[in-house]
Amino acid sequence: QKEVEQDPGPLSVPEGAIVSLNCTYSNSAFQYFMWYRQYSRKGPELLMYTYSSGNKEDGRFTAQVDKSSKYISLFIRDSQPSDSATYLCAMSAQGGSEKLVFGKGTKLTVNP
Amino acid sequence: SQTIHQWPATLVQPVGSPLSLECTVEGTSNPNLYWYRQAAGRGLQLLFYSIGIDQISSEVPQNLSASRPQDRQFILSSKKLLLSDSGFYLCAWNEAGGGYTFGSGTRLTVV
């Protein structure tokens, strides 16, 4: 079993839809969870950073962590064509120099 | 504010030629530095990471090496490139307790 599993998609939705992106993981020591957005031919940019279980909201984006199920989610409300990108989840057991473990990314297309 | 610079953006090199990719970070001291390679369908592969000058850890045995001659400079090198070295190379940094900040990447094609 891989440490982090993420459905690669592709996922295609109409503009305005609510998008749900998910990752599962196997290492119960993970405590720090991140979501990155990567546009084509660009480096990933940090979208959301959460510690332990719970929800975090930032504008149209909400990150959820369920450590009991080893499951994390990213919700995008009122999706826009500019949200079209690959979304990668990442996690680590420590927040310092601990190496991040990444999912392979989900490619999202929001159609106008 | 902190910034990360990575160059060149694209590179086409023949098999057997040397490689040098450079990454510099501004606005911070003693950052953790990372080199990743991203191949289609394979996600991000950690190649090297460094917690300080001349402190380099290699994750994957391969044709590449890394050096950190200065606190905020991280260099990825190869003496002889292979076709399999083609990919999208990303430099990243972070501080304790923070997420990674990535550079804009170098797309390397070995021909």
C-alpha cells in the first residue's frame, strides 16, 4: 500500500460546481497536511496548510482532515475556469525539516 | 518577503553532456532546501534535501548529485546525462513548521 493515494482523474466540472478532491494515507504519524495547486508547466503553489484533524476555510477553499479515517479533502465552492489545474495533496509527520510525502495529483478542468 | 529563483526554465541537452541547475532563495536564513523531479504520471520524486551548508541527503541513487555551497544556494548536477534524466525539475524551500515553496521549475529534455 502506498503511503498516499490520490485519484489522478481527470475531473471535469461545469463552472460554478462544487469540487471535492480527496487523498487517503496509511501512515498514522502524519499530522501536517497540505494542498498544492499546480498550473501547467509551473511549480506547485501552496493552497492550504492544516495541522491535525478539523476544517480550515480560505475563501472558496475548504480543507478537511479526518485522521481517524486517514482521509483528507479539499472542497472548492463556486469553481471557476481559473481553478483548472492539478491539485496535489502532501503530508508529513513533523512540520520542520521532515520530508513531505505527495500524492500524484488530480487534474481538474472547470468548463465555462 | 521570501523569493525563490530557479533557472533555466527550459533546457535541451544531448546524452552524455553535463548538467548544472541552480536555485537560490532570498529573504530567509538557513532554509531547508529540496530538489524534486516530476515525471508524467509519477508524481513528485524527492531527489535531494539539505538542512544546511554542505549537508546533503540523497533519496534516490541515480546519475545526479547536489551541492549547497552557500546557505541559500542549491545546485543540481550531473556529469553525464542519460535519456531517463528528462523531466521537470523543481527546487523548493521551507522553514520549520512551514509548507514548501516551490520554484518555477526547469523542464529538461535529454536528446
